[in-house]
Amino acid sequence: MSFKPISEIGEFGLIERLSRITAPSARQRPELLEGIGDDCAVWQLGESEVQVVTTDLLTEHVHFDLLTTPMRHLGSKAISVNVSDICAMNALPDYAVISIAIPPKMPVEMVEELYRGIEHAASVYGLAIAGGDTSSSPSGLFISVSMTGRTTPEQLALRKGASPGDLICVTGTLGGSCAGLHLLQRERATMIEQMRNNEPYNKEVMAELQEYAEAIRCHLLPEARIDIIDFFSEENIVPTAMIDISDGLVADLGHLGRRSGVGAHIDESKLPVMPEARTVAEEFQQDVFDWALSGGEDYQLLFTLPKSQYDLIAAHRDITVIGEITEKEEGMLLTDIFGMTIDLAEMKRGFDHFAG
Ligand code: ADP
Ligand code: MG
């Protein structure tokens, strides 16, 4: 047997191979409507309801850095990223269980702060924390949240279901989380430098962080778009397909396109770029459109809707139409701000845990 490094197939190649191993058990349960491959697994709960289930693992040094992340924010984010996956199914959350692996030196008060953030977010989203598991960790903090939610079979929205001609819509703004991450990483480098030199902490850095509070908030305290799910319900809107933007717009549009068996054409000039992210990108001499397209962690919803339903969303000031679904053969295209059309398959992809 030869051994292959995971980086050769990437995170999604690995999941695909693992899903082949687990396919037989999934086939044993006919009420399972969606297994591996969507934002949540879905199973039938009686005639008129479906349950959706998701899980997300936050790993210290991979997803967060304790030098720049307050524990309370981290707790809230751990809940929000799961609620975001529930929303991506056009469902509402109901219960969560939480597992933590803690380095033994971490004080009780820090873990309590984490849970105050968890509890705050749970109250805001109206879900109950119903259990979990606790372990020690030889290296770093791990937080795993699993969450259930519900919707009706009629309202359920999957990654598959988009058809050529559908409008591609996105909620909120993009690029903010990536801008916040850049600011926090710079702050972290400054803090480490000052600690090395035994200097007192430089308040000027903090002042600058306050100037960019919105971008930093976007990164540390993203909010799941449960308000959009309520809006869909009030207006009787059911997206033909939906995904949340966690890996980056291009990557997540790719997931939606592949599952739906369609292509897409988006217009860079229509992207709702967060204004503050533009200023931060200028400061870092980076292209803010790269951040909006590939930055990830914005936790906005990306969904498709038949053109005939445009009037239903036209007046919503937090929903932007950024393009149109096309035939699969046309691939994934972007017309950039200069009017050039680019193949998105050749662009830098979104986040992959094992990308080489
Ligand atoms: P999201 O970004 O929406 O949380 P992921 O990219 O993490 O989704 O996962 C994509 C799909 O792969 C989901 O359906 C998820 O349940 C499944 N998946 C991811 N990792 C594993 C794993 N280790 N075992 C089984 N299924 C997995
Ligand atoms: Mg998702």
C-alpha cells in the first residue's frame, strides 16, 4: 500500500474519499435525505418536518489565536458559525451540544468566559445548549459544536437545485472578515515583538484597531443571517439553492454550482464589498476584491432565485444580485471591474485545510 499526503487531494478530496467509506451506513436509513455534501445533513421527521444537523470544529492556531481573540467572542463565534450552516438550509436552530478539549493550564475563568459568549449567542438565536463533553488537550484549545435545526420539506434549501437563468444573490457585505483578520494578525506581530523587547504594550495599535471596529467585529463576532431566514418565511421565498459563505465566495459558489450541476457568471462590480474593508485593503496594499472573492469567513448567505421572483427581494437593502446561473458547460466566470471575463476555476481557491 502506498501512502498519499493529504495535501495531494486537499480537504474536499479527502471528504469525498471518506464519504465513499461511509456510504453503506447512510443507505441503511431511507429517511436520510442528504448525507455528506451539504451545509447540514437532513433527515425526515414525520410528514411535515425535516431535521438538519451540522457540526464545526474550531482549533486553536488554525481558526483562532488566543492572543487576539477574547474568549467570550470565541464562544459566540463557535455558535454563530453553526447557526450559519443551519440558516444555509433555510432552517432555524433548536439545540446544540458542545465538546471542548482544554490545555490543563487554562484557568477556570477563561473557560467560563467562553461559555458566557456561547450562552449569549444561544439566547440571541433562540437555541438551547443541551450537553457536550469535556477533555484535556495536550496542545491547544479545541471547541466542537454540533447543532440541530428544523424546517419543512417545502422550505428546505439545498446546495443543489439552482437552474440556468436563476439570479445569484448574496446577503450583507463581503471582505470584512478578511480585513479584520489582517488587522489582528498585524496586531499580534506587534504584540509579540513588544513582548520580546520587554516593551510596554503600544496603545497606538489599539487606537487603530478601534478605528476599524467594524471589520474586526466581522472577524471576531460574525452574525448568522437568521434575519434573512425570517424574511424568506414572511415573504414566502424558498431559494432554489443556498450555501453560507465560509470558505470564500468563489469556493462556495463552486460548491453550489457543482452540487446543482450548473455554471455561473458573476459581475465583480456588483459585489457588495464592505466599505471599511476597502480602506484596510488600501493600507495593506492588497486588492479588496480578492478579499471579497476568496477571503472567507464572512458567514453571509449565497442563494439563487428564479428571475421571476426578483421583485420579492428587490427592496431588501441587504440582498444584492451579483450574477446569474448558466449552463454547466459555460463554467464559472467572473467579469472583473475592467470588463474582462475570467475563468474562476483558474483563480485562487478558498480555504482548504490541507492545500499544499
Ligand atoms: P461547511 O463549510 O458548510 O461547514 P464543510 O466544508 O465543513 O461544510 O463540509 C462539507 C460536507 O462534508 C458537509 O456535508 C460535512 O458534513 C461533510 N464532512 C466534512 N468533514 C467530514 C468528516 N470528517 N466526516 C464526514 N463528513 C464530513
Ligand atoms: Mg456551510
